[in-house]
Amino acid sequence: MAGFTFRRFGVTFSFMTQTVSLPLWAFILIILFAAVTFASHFLFPSVRWFFRKRAERVIARLNERLQRPIEPFKLARRYDMIQRLIYDPVVTEAIVEHARKEGIPENVAFEKARRYAREIVPSFSATAYFTIGTRLARWLSKSLYRIKLGSFDRKRLNEIDPDATVVFVMNHRSNMDYVLVTYLAARAGALSYAVGEWARVWPLAPLIRMMGAYFIRRKSRGNLYRKVLARYVQMATRGGVSQAVFPEGGLSLNGFLAPPRMGLLNYIVEDFDAERREVIFVPVAINYDRVLEDSILIAADQSGTRRFRPSWGSVVKKVLRHLWLRVTRRFRGFGTASVSFGEPLELSKFHAKIDEDLTEAIAKALMQRIADVTPVLGVPIVARNILKSSPIARDDLINCVAQELEELTKRRLPCPRRKPDELVNDALSRLRGRQLIIEDDSAISPTDRGQAVLAFYANSIAHHFDAPAAKLSEISAVAE
Ligand SMILES: CCCCCCCCCCCCCCCC(=O)SCCNC(=O)CCNC(=O)[C@H](O)C(C)(C)COP(=O)(O)OP(=O)(O)OC[C@H]1O[C@@H](n2cnc3c(N)ncnc32)[C@H](O)[C@@H]1OP(=O)(O)O
């Protein structure tokens, strides 16, 4: 019998040709482990190579038709990006500082930084963005709204240096904002959004990461976290990644533009080096005839707590109602959604006044440029005039709206092109359908519920009219 004899231990190993019997589950487990090891050593690298090559071909094809090709930074592997971020000298310094301050070992602080980096860094997939994301965005936008471009200086925007980093700075009215802008900017390139912690839930978080968005924590005062975030934003900006930022830091609860938060802008401004790469901020203003979540936002504003937690029941009810309207062909859309692009701000050419903080001056200028091109739409202008002179007769309302539109058009503001009577009648039927106004034989006035909703829409364009000073100074104020 073949085998080995270890005399010292008094044991004879004669098992090489022996039969071994083992339970089926153990056998299956062994085969499974063997298969995985074989695949990871021999098959996965070639499979990975195959997919990588395919992805490269997709990206090469995409880059031919995009105005701004997808930057290599965006295509870097997530793992590599995380490593690059945590071994960045500024982050390393912050790790050492954090360990010293907290009295913890450096490797513990290092792990914390790694966790932050993993939370922030996206895992962009060009295929997911351009084949699913932009198509879904297009379908959603077009099926819910009539989409209009407001101010849009095509020549000026086409002149933007293709090597510059473009940062779209947008007002935040609805969760449709990023859907609309993703759709409208799809030909220009892929946008990377800064997303608040609200979306850090499964399965939303991995999907959002695949769309190239990066997560941010608001209200995190920790220096280590802030340094990791700052360096990520700075690396992406240096890498030429097109970004989209909502400087208000959240949805507008009352329709007015909220004061800007300056953290992200400051990271970009602080690290700016005109010799390396220009940064161009493009202000974007969005307005709607109907903000999908208006009642939730108004309720949050009235309660004074920024919490939007609609119950699952109410969401499902709304979706079912919407589907029913579509099935019965009674859905007539939510009216117009309009997007305007303001005067771009080139960072190298922007100079603050001597005693002014540069980031603050840029934030103010951007908010002003957003305000300047906020589109005027039917529901906001009708709501404004009803609130101004309620009760108001329909003909008087049409006259007031016509007058205001004429004035605004002279000032080259983005206004609807429909005739005033058509515009007013359409807006009134939308407001009446939601029981926000009542109209008897002689006049129109808001219902109790309608008062707040009408104000929400009227506020979105209030700054275009004669008493804007108070609110505009608020827009320019620093966020507390
Ligand atoms: C269906 C198909 C769809 C397809 C398409 C999919 C796309 C894929 C989904 C995308 C989905 C996107 C959805 C996004 C919707 C949101 O989530 S909006 C909310 C998130 N966005 C933002 O908040 C952006 C703006 N916010 C900021 O910049 C904030 O400052 C930060 C960085 C987040 C921090 O927020 P915070 O903790 O509240 O602090 P805040 O007081 O605002 O700022 C303090 C910082 O500002 C600095 N600062 C303050 N004043 C000044 C000053 N005068 N000068 C210089 N610095 C100053 C301070 O130094 C401080 O910096 P640190 O020392 O902390 O680094």
C-alpha cells in the first residue's frame, strides 16, 4: 500500500490511493470553491478585459458625438479613485491631525477617511448614464411636461473652452430639476451631481453612483470629512469633470430663491489655478407650472421643519391616480417646465471688490444671474395677479397679465409665447382642477388652501417685478 510512515509519531499515512467518502454538501462546497478560484484566476481577467474593451468602444463612440468628451478622471476605476483620494497629501495630513486630536491610532483615523472616500466617490458607468439615465430622463420630462428653453445664448455657450471644467449652478425647485437638466444637457456630456444624504439608501445609492453623482453630508462639521470631500471636488474639477450643484442646498419651500451655501463653491475657488484649467460656472434657472411636490414643500414651510417624509400610502395613491388618469387618457400634463441658461461666469476673469470675500462674491453673482433668467410661466404670473387683486374678473386678469408680459418681454426676460388669454385660461383651468381657486359669475379668488399654493408659485417670479429689493438682498445673503 502506498503511503508515508512517520515513525517518530507512530503514524502511517497510506492514504494517497485510499477512497475518501464525504457528505454531498461538502463535496458541492469544494467544487464550488474550486470553480470560483479557477474563474477568478483564469476566466475573470479575460472576461473583465472583454467588458473593459467593450466599454472603451462605447465611450469612444459616445465621445465622437458629445460636445464635451467624458474625461478620463470620470472613467477611473472607483477603487483607484478611492486610493488616490486617501493617499492625497492634504488628506493624509488631516488623518494625522484627526488621530492626534482624538487620541486614536493613525490607522483607525485612516480607516475613517477610507469610509468617507467610499461614501463620496461615484462609480460612473457611461453605458448606464447614456443608455438608461438620459433616456429615462427624456421620457419622464417629456411625458410630464411641455418643455421650453428660456434664455439660451447658444453662441455664448458654444464658445466655452472645451478644456474648461463646466459647473452648472442651478436653483432647486423640484426633484424633476436634475431629470430635466440631465435630459437637456445629454448632448453636451455627462453631469456629475452633488447629492445630499437623503439619497443614501439602497437601492437608490448605487444607482445614483452609477450616474456619476457624488454624495455629500450636510451639517458635518468634522474636519477630516470636509477635507476628504474638498479634495474629491478639487480633483474632479482639475480632472475636467462637468458638474451640477444646487447652491441653495435643498428644495425651495416657499418658491423664493434661498441664500447660497458656499462650501462646494469654496472648494473649487480655493484650488483654482488658471494655468492648469479654466473653471466656468453656468447659471441655470428652472421654473414650473406645477412642482410635483408643491404641497409637501408648502407643508414643510408652514411647519417650520425641513422634513419631507410623505407616507408610502400617499405616494402609492398618487402614482395609482396618475396611472389611472393616463390609462383613461385624461392626463393633460403638468403644464410647462422651462429651463434658462444665464451668463456664464469664468473664474479667471472674475474679480471681487477689494474688501469682498471671493467665494461670497461669486456665490452672489451666480444667484443674481439665476434670478435674472428665471423663466416666467403661466401659472406663476396668473397666481401673482390673482393674489394681487383678488377677487378679480377674468377679463381684468387677462389684461393685467398681458401688461406684465409686455413689460417683461421688453426687458428680454424669458416669457411664454402664447397669447395672454390662452395662457390665463390654461392656468385657471389647472388651478381650478386642484380646487385652488373659485370662480363665480363675476370674479376669481383663491380658496383657503389655494392661498399658500398660489403664493408659492407667485414667489418664484416676484423678483422680476417692482418690489424685488427685499427678497433679492435675501438671495445674496450668506446662508446661515
Ligand atoms: C430618472 C433619470 C435620472 C437621470 C439623472 C440622474 C442623475 C443622478 C441623480 C442626481 C440627484 C441629484 C439630486 C441633488 C439634490 C440635492 O441633494 S441638493 C442638496 C445637496 N447639495 C448641496 O447642498 C450643494 C450646496 N451645499 C454646499 O456647498 C454646502 O456648503 C456643503 C459643502 C454641502 C456643506 O453643507 P453644510 O454642512 O450645511 O455647511 P454650510 O454652512 O453650507 O457650509 C460650510 C462651508 O462653507 C464655507 N463657507 C461659508 N461661508 C464662506 C465664505 N464666505 N467664503 C468661503 N467659504 C465659506 C465654510 O468654510 C464651510 O466649509 P468647510 O470648512 O466646512 O469645508
